[in-house]
Amino acid sequence: MDAHDIQKTVKRIAFQIYENHFEEQQLVLAGIAQNGIILGKRIHAELEKISDIKVIFMEISIDKKHPMNPPVLSKVIENCENKSVVVVDDVLNTGSTLIYAVTHFLSIELKKIQTAVLVNRNHKNYPIKGDFKGISLSTSIKERIDVAFGKDEGVYLS
């Protein structure tokens, strides 16, 4: 994917999220550091263009070496109470990052929790899926997917 493909995909994901949440007054988008935050902010900008839903954006930082440690959130989790939450990341590989992020939100009452990813690799080790996904790639376990935002923006397979 090049920069143009990413932009079209972000717009499509935003429309899919809106179609699933058009009756909501508020929606929480939670971007996982680093690239999930960038992707989440882009989805947020598109949602503001196409809907009247008030989107609350928050950032999630997960210690990938110690994923059982509670994630660090940029806003208090109570902001999500009784709302729909969409957790955003760039690549769904094994699912560990998304499952640990989603699990943290289960400590409070939610209307709904879903996930959005730019690339789904289909190598899941955990029972989690990308509800909203840009592309699905059936890659070998040895191949690597890199997502670059900004200069030389694109999705690269190596």
C-alpha cells in the first residue's frame, strides 16, 4: 500500500465504523502506541468529516515485554463507561497487543468493544479479530509487515 491507498483505506474504515455506530452520541477511539495512535487520529479526523458523533480519542501504551502490566491510558478509563469503544492498531499479527488492550477495557461497563486494524496478517494466537480492517494478508510467519506513516508512507512486506 502507498500513501494514497492508506488514505482511501482510512476513509473506508471510518465509514464502516460510522455505519456500525451511527446511533451513538459518543464513541471512544483508543489508538495503541505508536502507529495505532497515528491511524486512530486519522480515522478520528475522517469521522469528524462524515458524522455528528462526538469522538473521544485516547492513547494506549502497552509494555509488550510485560503485557500483564496494566496499559497506560492518556485519559481515565471511566471516560469509556457505557460507551462503545474501538481499539485501533496498525497490524494484527498474533493478536497479543490487541487482546491485552481490549482486556483492560473489560474492567468497566461498555456498550460494545471492537477493533480496527490497517493490516490483518491472519497469524493469530489469541481469539481476537479485526472488526474493521484495511487489508488481510496471508503471509508466512517469517515475513514481516512494516507500516510507515509520514515520509515514505506505506505498508511494506519484507
